[in-house]
Amino acid sequence: MTVCAVLLLSACFKSIQVDKPLISEQKLTEVLKDIHVAEALLTETNDRRTKDSLARIYYAQIFRLHDISREDFDQSMNAYFTDPAALDSLYQKVILHLSQDKKELSKKKSN
């Protein structure tokens, strides 16, 4: 009986099709870096409507700057969400880039 149940369940199993991200890892790293800077700026705003308006403007500017669509960004992020190891690797690069930018800004401030 158990064997029949296992065979029945395995016959119904269908692997989930995982799409490849439409945006390259390098470009997505730069986009995410800019998004996190924008999100940090948004924390300075207390008014919810102002924050929402600024967020729409910031995101539109980021997508325009990097010549990508919101849909391609969302698809690429969804592809990474299905692969935790790849997502972790992507965010390690984002953190590294943000740290490097912070060091450069600190140097410029001290000069």
C-alpha cells in the first residue's frame, strides 16, 4: 500500500520551472545598490504620502538610469528568490559595492 502511495505521489510531482533572470547579475547588483540608497533616503521622510510619492519617483529614475523595466526587474528578482544561494551571492555583492561607495565618500569628506 505504501509503495502504491509513493508511486502515485511521484507520478503527480512536477518540477517547478525556474526562469533565468532577464537582467544580468552585474546590472542587477548596481540596480539593487541604487534601490537601497533610495530606501535609506526614504527613511528620512515621515509623511506616508510623501514617502510613497518619492518612492515612485526614485524607482522610476533608477529603472530609467539602468535602462530596465519594472517588469524585467520583478521577473529577475523572482528568479533569484527561487534560488537562495544565488540570492545570497547577489546580496553579498550589493553589500560589497555599498561598502566601497561608503569608503570613497568618507575619503572625499575627509579631504
